[in-house]
Amino acid sequence: MDGCGPANYRSQFGGAKFSRIRWLDPGTRCANFLTSTYDCRSSEIAAWSMIEGTDSDADDLCVCECKLEVSTDVNDLVLCNAKRFAAAMNDGSVRVVAYDEGVIEPVTVYSNLHAECSCNALCFNGDRVISGGQGGTLGLASVRSIETIGEQIFVSAHLDGQICLWDLRKETAPLAKPTFSWRVTEYFQGATAIGFGTEEGGIGFLDTRQSSYILNTIAMPFPVGTIWEVICFSFADFDGQSRTNVWLSRSVRSGNAFVTILINGFASVNTFDVSAKGILACSDNQMITYIDKNYLA
């Protein structure tokens, strides 16, 4: 375990290469999270509990409550509710799994969803789980990420740099092509804001809001390699009580001060997730890292 200030930045050896990490309660206690593995002798989905009241001298950051072994690599995890989640599998299936009181149990499996190609990404929208696969078409390359942006509306990011907006409210229209699509080099003025990562190590933001103040597409190049995952937040600098949003504080926005925190071991940071209290991240050196929001203030 590595300490950097009292309980603000800590790491623990997890014993596997992690493909995804997800808070189970991102807006409340922030006490439990899930991980999935890849490129291991035995792939698995695990539930962990944060050890409360620990400081930088403690031995452990978290403890593994339970595991579910699966037959192939897990590419993505998405929460459906507080006790149920879905996993995108490398064999092209989607597994629905339940977690309750320290036990992970399989619920059902949807097989061969992408014509024998792997299932790469998932999002939960309303009462539907939407999956994106490795197989592409003439107009769309393979899906790398899917994200819900509104009721029955989601975006997909593709291997060729295309971002597509899909609208499921039009029940009569087949889900054969997106409502809109644009390249990351273009600017589309629509209904929401979208963030994306590039293989050159940059992060870009498309602000597509209809308002009198429209941000241009901006890119923040970081001195790292491929960006595997991006999570977006509100653009508001203040919360409901007019307090500064710590995630948009000057120290975070002004440079690369915190970009190199997790890459001291020169290992790929594969996944991270953000809660009201802090960030969880996993890297190819099999470490689980927790960064408290106060560390970024």
C-alpha cells in the first residue's frame, strides 16, 4: 500500500489485470465497488469494500468480499440498479449478474449478440441494456464505448473516430443508422456535451448545447499514451449552494499536475470511476488506487 497524505491517495495490489472498476454507490456512502479482469488465468468479477477509518499507515485500502469466475475476459461493466449489473464479455455475450450481501450470482446470459464478435461496451438506458460490439459495417467501425445522455438517447464512439447519436424514441424507425453522426474533428451543435479520448493521448470536449454561450471543441494533450476511458461531469463551476466544484478547481484545470500520479510505474491505466468522494483507478501493474477529492482541491 502506498500513501501520499492521510487517506487522500492510496494504492493496493489487486492481484489481476483489471478491465473495469465501478462504484456500486457513487452518490452515497462510496463504500463498495466492482472490478472485472482480463488476460488472466481465470477471469472474474469481484465485489470489494472500502476499509473505513484507514489512514496512510494502514495495510489495506479495501477488501474483496466475493468473486464470480467467468469463462472469458470481461470488457465492460454497467450498473442497472443498486444490486444488479451487466457485463460485456469477450465471447460476444452479455451477462446480467446480481450482487447482494456479499454474494455475486449470475442471473441470465444473452449469447452471440454481435455475430460471433466480442461485446466491447455497454450502457443502461431506461430499462434497456445497450451493447456495442467489435464487428463493424461499411458505415460504422467497431464500437469502443457507449454512453447514455438522456432518456432513450445514447452516443456511441467508434474505432474510426466517429461519434454517433442514437434516438430510441422513434419506435417506428429501425435501429439501423444513427440520428446524427460526426467526426471528432467536426463540431456538431446539438443537445448535450460529449467528452472523448484519442490514441494520441489527448482529451477533447464537444459542447453541443443550444445556448448563447457555446464552448468550442477543445483538446487537452497529455504526455501519456492511449486514453482508454473518459467520464464527463456537469460544466457548472458551482453546486446548488454556490460552492466551488472541486473537480473543476483551478489546480485540476490549469495543467497536468495530476496526470502522472498513476503512471509512475509506467503501466497503462485501464479504467477509473468517480464518486461524490473520490476516484478509483486500476492499471496494468495490477494496482487499485483511490484518490480522495480533497487531494485534487
